[in-house]
Amino acid sequence: DFDGVLVESVDIKTRAYAYLFEDEGPEVVQQVIDYHLAHSGVSRFEKFRTIHSDILKQELNNKRFRFLCDRFSRIVVDAVIAAPWVAGAREFLERNFRKYRMFVVSGTPESELQEIVERRGMTRFFEAVRGSPKDKVTLLAEVENDLNLVREKTVYVGDAKTDWDASRALGLTFLWRRSPEGTQYLEKFSGSPMIDLNQLEARLNQVVTSGPVDLASPAENENIRP
């Protein structure tokens, strides 16, 4: 994943949601923030539709939808490019991009994500950079196919339930970076979370030497689409 895993950018997007809906009043803004944080990793396209249908109780027409998407992107792109790295992330990438085949799968729109990765000078680290509107299960499956990955040797590092759900759907090992900005607790997660990515190299070495340590069966949740 990208936000909250490689870059400390979760709070940037929280503030963007608050700004976009500030005219609706503080009570609505709080509901929007609560919904956003509870569904970290879900694409903004889906969130805007749900906010309008479930919180605002309003129809979301195409003009308003395009406005929200464009305005959100203008607010966040430069801020995410300037955001600090998650501790240990840059060092891990620099040391290991020739050792491991690495890719990014994120809920951020794909063209925006690729721009951010390029402008941060990160392109050389990754064989693929994929984002919404496709969901993470679909994206991971496509990357697996395109790069001829072996599931038993593939690890997904994420910070949200959507990341863990996608890993479970495909039977991948999952490593959880628990962001200090995150509010989600992954119930039944079998491993211990990482505070930052300074621990990632040791965790991957453990997977290599001892086998998957945080592997969850796709059968655990019938609502997860394989």
C-alpha cells in the first residue's frame, strides 16, 4: 500500500474530506471523517458516493462527482508529494529494490498515484504502480498475473482492513503497519503490527526462513471476494 505505509499521508486526506464538506456543518464533517477513517483504503470514488447517499441523503450527479474528485486531487497531490516518509520506508526501498520484486497497490486513483510516485523519485523501486477505480483484490490479482508472482512468496504490507481483506482473498501473507493516524483495529489478525518500516526487513526475513507468519485463509470471511 502507499498512504500510511510508505508515506505519512493519511492525515492529509482526512483534512481534505473535512474541507470538501465543511459547508455542510461540523456535525456532517465529523460523520464524514468518521466514515473515511473507518474505511481506510477504500477509493475516494466509492466514498463520495456513500457520503452522499448515507450521510447527506442526497443524489450525487455526475457534475458534482467530477467536482469532488477534481477538487480532492488538487488539494492532496502536492501535499502527499511533500509528506514525510514512514520511518524506515525509504531506507528499506533503497536497500532492497534489487533483492525483492516490489509493487504498489493503493486506493488512490492510478494516474494520480503514478504522478506522486514519479515526482517523489520512487519509480525505480517498483515494477508496477496500480490504483483505483479497481478494488485492491482485483488489482492484486492483476499484478500477480502480470508479474507471474507466486502467492506463497508474495507479501502485502498495508495499514487498513481493506489491505488485510485483499490479502486474505488471495491467500497472501500480510504485514500490518499500524499508522499512528489510523483508527482501525484488525480483529483476529494473528501477527503483531509494525510501528514503522524499520522492522520490515526482519519481518520479511522471518517469512523467508520460517514461512508465512501472518497468513489468513480466504475462507475466513465469506464476504471477501476471491
